[in-house]
Amino acid sequence: MTQKTIIFIGIAICLLSFVFVSFLYIWLKKQNSGNAKIKSVGKLIKEGARTFLRKEYAVLAKFAAVAALVIFILLPSPVWNAGISDIFEKNLIMALAYIFGTLFSAIAGKIGIEIATNANVKTAEAAKKGIRESFLCGFRGGAVMGLAVVGSSLLGILLLFLITGNTTMLLGFSFGASSLALFAKAGGGIFTKTADISADITGKVELGIPEDDPRNPAVIADNVGDNVGDVAGMGADLFDSHVASIAAALVIASSLINSVTNITMIFCFAAIGLLCSIIGIFTSKMGKKGTPTGALNKNTYVTTGIFFILTALATWALNFSWRLWCASALGLVIGVVIGITTDYFTNDTKRPVRQVANASKTGPAFTILSGISYGFLSVLPAMVGIAVSALSAYYICAPLGEGYGMFGISVAAVGMLSIVAMIISNDAYGPIVDNARGLAEMGNLGEDVIEIADKLDSAGNTVKAITKGFAIGAAGLTVIALLGAFLSEINAAAALTGRSLISGFDVMNPLVFFGLLIGAAVPAVFSALQILGVDKNAQRMIAEIHRQFKEIDGLKEGKEGVCPDYAKCIEIATKGALKELIPAGLFAILSTMIVGFVGGVYAVGGFLVGNIISGLMLALFMSNSGGLWDNSKKYIESGNNGGKGSDAHKSAVVGDTVGDPFKDTAGPSINTQITVVSLVATLMGALFLAVSIF
């Protein structure tokens, strides 16, 4: 079977995913939308999400236009050094590839938001029938995001390669997806945690009112934030990782012997992964005696099993290397293992969460200390998993020939992200059922319905923590593969200019060590800028909530017909997020360029290594400790350690407000940050080779 045939089959599978998206949309639309109150609140959430996304994309469009112009002038080589034909055949295509990357990512996010803000209403209403019906609405709503993200990302890669036949151009597409994801995740994360923290502090801690009490002016902004942060933001994050893993593998494959076969295998495995996710999503249901968490985990395991079988058949039928199949399978297994270890540290049925809940009885200081300790402990298993998978994949594939060791790592990254459509479906389920729980309370659907929604929400929190661990692990393997792609691109440029080739980066080289130290510091500063953004914005919103409770007569008492000004809180969250989303991203990009032009390719190599190690550690720590604090709070709210309103509960809420920007703003954004700087370094490697101070 030829490479072109595999590409066309892959395109057909992408189109099939869009058919399933249409089916799920029609199915959801037919479900009952509930009473007038729920429809009204659901409309407020949808309009708030649309408004934020429209304003965010307007800001990002300006950034993308400037970035596309810079890419056209400088990449893959400066226009003043290129002939007219090269300017139109290479520079222009690279700039267009970048634009297409941003557009595909933006469209996937928009589709996910539209469906999620419909699915939350349907899920709340379905809870009146039972937990199984409600679960199906929530999961299928999330599945739309999963299939839209992976279908569009894979389709973009296949079409671009079919048109250009140039793997370097895929880096431009990947950079477009990554840069939009960087800002979308930062902006959505700042928005959602601004509202979440403000609602929790003023509602639960100060007034002792329920989580989604309609008297709280921040409650609608909180629900909007779940969608723009956890649906559009996380979708953009995994869109970016999926594209980057495939692009890195293809760039490395193109420099090896048997490049055509290797490139064909990458496309084949990626297409099979999407097909397996379609099958897994279509057959997903919750059994009569099952639980939401069990159903979500079963979906992942079933999809993984199907992938192993189909890729093994493809390897046998198309004569791919069994060593490369082993690397792909290993990557996926390690991804699942990382998810399981994350589950141990964040699931409220396990010891760490219960220990933190117990520590909360003695005050918020002990909530924070114990949560930080378990968060740091959680880093080791995941980092060991990434290290083992990278080392094993390298040595499994190294006997195939020169360069195959690093290619094996890139194949492991592709394998880990092969079922990413299912992972995104599970992740997007979380904010949908979280919104449904709020709608059930605001719509006065009764305690039985709220109890069902709480069970669905608890499963969503647990699975979201697992998918974040999976995403970080995948980002780890992806950026290691991108380091290999950086080396390949540098050596290709060096060969053209007659320079000596680079075999690696020796930490005893002062330029490498210079870059390593700076690269290790960037994730910490990047995280601080985002958390400070949440901090400043939340203080503004809390002041506004205090003003409304003080000035609107009868609001605090819940008098009939008295409503808060929800729009004002949405406006504060939106303005603050848009103001704060650019600085952190620009800092990461400009730092890479400065190091490159100062220290050259050796400094950038060290910079990437330091950035990867520091970034992965901080991302795992913040995501896991944040999930731990969140579920400790929920464990207490379910009636343990004093229950709602107790001192332990108030301490746990404080822990959760610290954990919120950890797990939903800074932590997952670091995934994208390390991918972006790796792509910037790879795209501009030839420039750093030609122009640097040292």
C-alpha cells in the first residue's frame, strides 16, 4: 500500500470523525432542554463563553498576523538571502501553514464550546431520569470536542503534507497550533480561576452559601470559565501536543533511511488512533451497576486495546518495523500508567486526599503544607515513567540504524497521543457535568437530581486529574522528540553551509550550561505571571461581589425577584484575562530568541533541556497538588471530617483556591510553553546557527 493511499485513508477517517460529530450534535439537540429557569441560566453561560471567545480570538488574530509576517520574512530562511522562487515556495507556504495551524485550532475550540454549552443543559435535565442517561449526555457532549480536535488536527497535517511533501512546513502548522494554544490556555485559565476563586471565597468562606447559589454574582462567570478554560483551553492544549508529536516524528523520519516507510507508518498509526477513538466513543455507555468513573476509565482501556490490535495488524500487513510498533505501544502503556499514578494522588478514595482532608481540621496552613508535600511526591512516578519510556523506546529502536533511537522516542510520543480523542472526550466531560450540577441547583431540580449531578461531577474531577497527568506525560515525550527534530534541522542547515555537524549538547560546555540555567528558570517565571494575573483579577472581582451584596437590597437575603449583576463579573474576568494572557506567552518566546541570538545553537540546546526538565516537574507538581486540594474539599463536602460549613471545610476551600490556578491555569499551560519554545528553537535553528554573539 503506497504512502499516498495511506494519506487518503487517513483523510477519510478524519471526515468520518466529522460525520460522528454531526451525529452526536443531532442526538444532543433532540434531548430535553429542561425548564425555563435552566434554559435562561444556560443561555447566560453560552453568551458569556461566546463573548469571551470572540474577544480572545480578536486579540490572538492580531498576534497571529504579526507572527505570520515575521515567519514570512525570516523562515525557513531570511527573504534577503532567498531567491524569488524560494520566497513564494517556502517562506509564503511556511507563513500560510502557521495561519492554518491557528485557524484549525480555533475552529476546534469554537465547536467544543458551542456543544459543551448545550450539553450542560441537556445533562442537567437528563439527571431527572437517572444517572446513566445524564452520564451519556455529558460524555457525548465531551466527545464532540475530542473528535473535532483530533479530526481537524490530523486532517490539517495530512492535507499540508499532501500539498507540500515537506515535513519542515509541518513545523509551521504545529507552531500555529501551539502559539494559539499557549494564549488560549493562559487566557481561559486566568478567566476560569478568577471566577472560581472569587465565587468560593465570597460564597463558601464568607457567607457559607452553597457552591452554585444564584445569589452569588460570580456564579455564572464561574460556569463560563469552566467552558473557556477546561473545554476550549484544554482542547487547544491537546490539539497542540497531538500536532507537535506527529510533526516531530515526521521531521526526524525524513532524515532517516527508509524515510518513506517511516513517514507512512506515522500517518497510519495516527489514523488508526482516531478510528479506535471513534469506535470507543460510539460504544461508550454506563452499565446498570457501573459508576461514572468506571465507565470513563473503561472507555480508555477498551480504546487502548483496540489500538494495540489494529496497529499490530497494520505492522504485519504493511511490513512496518515491529521495534517501532513496540515503541508506539510502550508510549501508550506509559501514558495510561501515568494517568493511574495521578489518580492515586488525586482520587478521594485514596490515602493522600483523605490525609489532606484530615489535616484541614487543624487549619489552612496544614492543608497547604500537606497538599504541597503530596504534590511533590506525585512528581516522581510520572517523571520516572517519562524517563523509562524515552530510554526504552530509544534502545528498542536504536539497532535499526543511525538516528532511529531518537525516532523511537518520537514514535512513543505518537503512540501515547494516539487515543487523544478519547482522552479529550473524558476531559471535556468534566466541565459539562460541573456546569450541569450548577444548573441543577439554580434550576431548583431537587436534591435527588443534585446528588446525581454531584456523582457525575466527582467522576469528572477524578478523570480530569488523570487526563492532565496524561497530557503532561505526552508533552514530555513530545518535547524530547522535538529536541531530536531541533538537532535534525540544525544539522541539515549545517550541512548546507559546510559547518561541522552537532552530535549532542555537553553540559560541560559553558554555552550549553548558560542556556540550561536560563531555560530551567523560564517555566517558573511563566507560571508566576499567570498566577499573578489570577491574583490581581480575582481581587477586582471580589471587590465587585462585595459591592453588589452591599448595594443591591435583598440580594444577600435571597428575596424573590432580586438578581445580581452577573454580566459585570463576566466582564471583569474577560478584561483581566485578555490583559494578562499575552505577557507570559511573549516572555517564553522572546527568551528563546534572546538565548539563541546570544549563545547560538549550543545555548539553545541547553535552554531546551533545562526548560523541559523544569517545566515537566512544575507542571506535574501544580496539576496534581491542585487536583488533590480540590478533591479534598469535595471529600469534606460529602460529609467527612465535619462536612460543609465546618472549620475543616473552610480550610479545604482555602487550599482549593490555591490549587485552582495551579491545576487549571499555570500547570497545564506549561505543557504548551515547553512545546512552543521547542518549536521556536527548531524553526529558527538555522538563524541561530548563522547569527549569534558567542
